[in-house]
Amino acid sequence: MAALLVFVVFLVAIVLSIPIGVSMILGSVAPILMMARGGVIPQIVDNTLSGANSTPILAVPLFILGGVIMAEGGISKKLFNFFSYFVGRFTGGVPCAVVLTCLFYGAISGSGPATTAAVGAMCIPFMVDLGYNKTWAAGLIAVAGGLGVIIPPSIPFVLYSLATGVSTGKLFLGGVLPGILIGLFLMLYAVFYCATKGEDKAKIKSRLDEISKDGFWPLLKDSIWALLCPIIILGGIYSGFFTPTEAAVVSVFYAIIVCLFIEKTISFSALPSFLISSVKTYGGLAFVLAFATAFGRVLSLTHATSAVYDFMVNNFASPVSVITVCTIIFLILGMVMDTGPAIIIMAPVLLPAVSGLAGNAAREAAVAAGLDAAGIANAVKIAVQDMEVHFGVILVCCLSIGLATPPFGLDLFVAGNISQDQPMDVAKRAVPFIIAFLVSLALIVYIPAISTWLVRLVGFGG
């Protein structure tokens, strides 16, 4: 009953448009004040402060700052020119170059809206000049921009790690193949659309000739610093040279060195404005992260996690059925709630139940196979670890679609603002891309190896 009261108060507060952080606190204190359950008020204050006093949490604002600096430094244009050199002359090549730019830029910004803004500001006018429908181009950017939260380093994966304790490095690896797969399906639809609707081949060739007139090596030289950024950051993490949090620091210094001293596309006087922009972006989320610790503690004391686990065990026969239901919930949630708060609230409540069911299924399979006690324990451990990563990938992928779905898809507003279209008009042209995204999501959901194969291959444990 106390656990139910937490969720009821929280949801009522959300419906009343009370900020999410405040809603979490109201939900946390409700069982204490009304039922004397869930701890004491000083304990909530202490948990809130401890939630803010976390070293890993520093990765979030630092990745945001690094992404802001790279965006202002014109990195997206260099990436687009590089990819268009290889694929731009094929049917649908220009939209495919846009998707590839979003994929690679996501590895720099870690944010969907940031990817949409940086790539869209350059690519939408470029595509319109080549004869592509403006609203269709905005729909492409709105959906492809969501790749920014799947391809590592990803801010939502950092938040999921903070909320659940799952290794950030494993989550980053887990997002690589799903992100590539989604990008591939988006490109397949773009090629189909351009093959059936036609393109202005002469105009495209003329513009691409301008981009590649100096040849490949000068183009590579111009793009090399943008291309090296994710390689340095991710390579440093998986080589053990630095932690994901330290990688966020490296990303900031790398962005400053490249944009300020090498490319010289920003000035010292602009740095304070970048800091202010990053703080504004992170400020509201920081309160939610702090309050989430207290919220999670109250859920634990009121046995909410156990209640969710018991409900799932009693009502679902397998982890697959649970994952299916969770996927539907996350897709709906992504339409009405921002990515960060959705992860912080849902992940710690649902993950123990989902991973527990996966462990139970693995135990039954191991027993049926005649394994000894050590073998059974190892099978359960592997199943739980795989599910922790797989569940995180599913959650982030579902919420990334939410960035491009009405009524509150933030990428729709960003892309619409660039193209000067209404968000709902952009949403209508984005529907085929969303369908392509959903098809790839179905493969990711029901083929866990897409999320876990690289993690097992690398054997990353940090």
C-alpha cells in the first residue's frame, strides 16, 4: 500500500504539471507523512545530498559541454562532407550521408537534440538547395538525430548507469551495433524514397564536385579531428587508460584544443557562453538526479521493487513477454516524458524484476541441461549481466524514438524550427522513418546478441 501511494502521489503531481524533481520528492514524503513508512524526512534530505555528491555524475555535464563546443566549432559540416564523398553520388546518397553524419556526430555530442540541431542546421538547407522536400528533410533529421542518444558516448546510458549501477562502459559497447542497425534501416528507407520519387542528379553531382574538388586526402585532412574524437574517447575507455567519467573530461579538452587552436573556429571569448549553455541544459536534470536517489531509497523501503517483481513473476511466463510489455510502455512514455527523467524513474524499478526473471529462466535451462552447481551459477550470472545491458539498450532506443514522436518529441521542435515548419507537419513526414526505426527496434528487442555480442567479445568489466 505504501509503495502504491508513492506512485499515485508522483503521477498526480506530474498530471498537475508540477516539475518532475518536485513530484519525486512529494511521492517520497507521502508515505512518511501519511503512513509513517519509507524512512524519515532527514533521511530523504541526506539521500538527496548524497545523490548529488557523485563522481560519475560529472560525466553528464562534461559530455554536454564537449558536445556544445564541437557543435559551435562546425564539426558537423566536416563530417557530412567526408561521408558524402563516399555515398553522395548513389541514389539516396545525400540522405544516407546525413544519417551517417548523425551516427558519427552522436558519438561526439551524446545527445539527440544536440545532434538534430547541429546536423540539421547545416544539412536541411543543403538538401533543400538540392531539390529535396524541406519537410521531408526535417523529418529525416528529427528521427536520425535520435541516434545521438544510442551511439556512445551517450548521456542517457550514463544516466542509466547512475540509476542502476550497470557498467557505463558495457552500456556504451551495447549501443554500438543497435545504433548502426537503426541507421542502416533509416538509410534503406531513404534510398527507397529517392528511388521512387526521384532526385536532381545533375544538381547533386555539381554540389558534390565542389565538395570533393581537391580530392580525398585534403578532405580527410579537413575531417580527421572530428573523426578521431570518438575513437580517442572510446579507445581510452576500453583500453583502460581512463574511466568513462575521465573520458568526459578528455572530450572537453579535446573539443577546446581542436576548435580553439587547430581549426580556430571558436575564440576564447566564446567559452563562457558555452559553459552557461551547458549549465542551463544540465541544471534541471541535476535536481532530478539528486532527488532520484531519495525517491529510489523510499521505493526500496516500501518494497516497491519487490512488489513489481512479484507482479511480473505471477503474471508473465518468460523474460520475452516482460520485455515486450516494457517496450510498449517505454514507447508510450517516450512520447510524453523527457529521456533523462524517464530513465531515472523507470530503470531502477523495472530492471531488478526483468533481470531476476532472466536469471530464473537461465537457471531452469541450466538445470535441464544437467549442469553442476558452478555451471548453473555461472549461467545465471551471465544471463543477468546480459539482461542488464540489453534492457538498458531497449530503454534508450525506445526513448530515442520518443524524441521524434508527438506530442512532445523534442527533436521535432528542433528540426521544425530549423526548417520553419510546424512540428506536426515534420512528424507526418517522419512517420516512414519511425516505422523503419521500429522494425530495427523489433530486431534489437528479440535478438539480445545485437546488444550483448560486443560486450562479450571485448570482455569489458569496468
